[in-house]
Amino acid sequence: MTRQEKGLWATVIVLIACLLSICGWIWFSGIVSKEDIPPSPGFSPAVASIQDRLITDDEWVDELKKRYGREMLMTLLNRQAVELEAEQMAITVTGAELEAELAVMSRSYGSKERFFSEMEEQLGITEEELRTETNYRLILEKIATDDIRIENEQIDAYLEQYPDQYLPKRQMNLSIIEVASEAEGNQVMDRLEDGEDFAQLATEVSLDEYSREEGGQIGFVEEDDPFIPQTLLDAALELDPGDIAGPISLTDTYAVVYVQEIIKPQAPSEESIRESVRKQLALEQSVSLTELEHRLREKYEARILTGTVTL
């Protein structure tokens, strides 16, 4: 999984987690305010203030509904429809299946612990939210592929055509300092050899806007990441953890690279690989998961009972 793919996947999870969190809050807030608290006509408690202006709970909820209302309701309806279908089809996800999927998702991070930690630290997604969303996706995939059968010969043919797809790839935790010329790159190397801190130096002189504010850190990349210049990857692959090399010629600039850590993921078992291929081929033959959610909402007569939001 490349850095960009990680970012895209994580963005999807963040959006879903945020929607669920906000939706849960509105649902809870609505129940509490309407049923548990004695009604007070015309009164809405203040939740924030600026100078002498109060922002009320009603104003806050109204804005959330306007901005996220449809998405939140759709998310809840999808969950309910999928749960009903799973019950009807007697489909469940075992603990072992969930752990196996999380192991695949975290393979490029070195461990599940690192994966969970990085998701929470960088994106604010808790382990519980990741587990909930992954469990939901697995159930949805099982529903989508329940009547699709993949023969062993099809798996064999796929693995013969794509023999390297499931081979583990080294992950390198890289930091860079990008400069305009080779001479500047040599100056950076000299300063590092004199004991200056790589992160501080990157923040001071690096031209790379993406990594400069992070002390030059790019993060983990795969050994064949197509979004990283090949010359940079080639140089990094020759290094051991803790080594620094440069200046390295890029397209129009030069870089000094620091390899902080190298992870060599454990190769998945043959059984795991074949099961991954089986699921991939089945999903390619099935209806899309988005379309499946739509069909299940129709099947279970999902309706939004407000004139301001439509399905």
C-alpha cells in the first residue's frame, strides 16, 4: 500500500468516523433534550460564546444537519439495512476474520499496534472505530459475494498472471531535505556531519513543502512507491536504518535522505493469499458495494421522514 493509497483509505475512514460520531451525538442530544430534560419553550442552552453573542445548542445542531444531515442519515440507514440483510442471510464476521483483515490492513505499518497508534495519532481514528468500520465492510462484502463461486483454477490463473502482487515489500521510514543545487546539498551534508539535527535543518532549509513542517519526514513508503523519485528510492535502498545519503539528483533539485527505519513484512501464508485472491475475484463479479447499499435500502423500505433531506 503506497503512501497515497494509505492517505486515500484513511480519508474515507476519517469521514465515516466523523459522520458516525456527529450522527451519534445528534441522536443522543435529540433524545436527551426532548425526553429526559423538562421542556422549556423557546429556550436552547448556549454551547459557545464570542464577546456578548451566544451560540445555542439548536443553532449548532441545525448547522450540523444542514452540512452533514443527508450523509449521516444515509450512513445510519445503510448500517440498519445491512444488519437486517445479514440477519436474514445468517451472515456474521468472526473474531478471527476481523483480526485477519486488520492484519492485512496493517501489514505495511509493521504491526497492528503501530497501525492503530498511527491512525489515532495522525488522524484521530480510534481502534474501536477502525474495528467497527472494518467489520461493517466485511459483512457487506460477504453479502455481495454470497452467491458467487470462484474455482481454484481461476485463483491459479490469477496468481500465474500476477505472481508478485502478494509478495511482501520493504517499508522505509524516510525523511528528506530538498535543496536547489548540488552545492547546497553538500553544505547540508557537512552540517549534518558536524552534528546538526536533521529535523531542525529540514525545517530551516528544505524546499519540500509537504515534509518541511514535519522536520523532513515523509513517513513509510514501499520500496517501489511510484510517487517517490526512483533515484531517491535507489539511494535509500542501499542504506541501513540511521544512515544518511546525499546529495541525490532529482528532476530539478537535489535531496539528502535519512532512513529512520526499515520494516520487512512477513510473507503471508499461501492460504491467506489464495483467500485474498478469491475475495478479490468475487468482488469483481459482484455489484458494487455502494449499489448494494442502495438496493438494500430499497428492499427494507428506507425512508427519510423530513422534507429537508431526500434519499
